[in-house]
Amino acid sequence: MELDLKLAISITVIVFAVLIACGVIAIAS
């Protein structure tokens, strides 16, 4: 159960990081 929670949090963080990176690239270009 704890492992699934950590995995879900990790995926969420990665998704947000990708979205932010795309936003920064879009603004910079």
C-alpha cells in the first residue's frame, strides 16, 4: 500500500514537472 502511494506521488510529481517544463519552453520560444 505504501509503495503504491509513493509510486502515485512520484508519477504526479513527474507529470507536473513535464507540464511546467513545457510551459517554460513555450514561453521562452
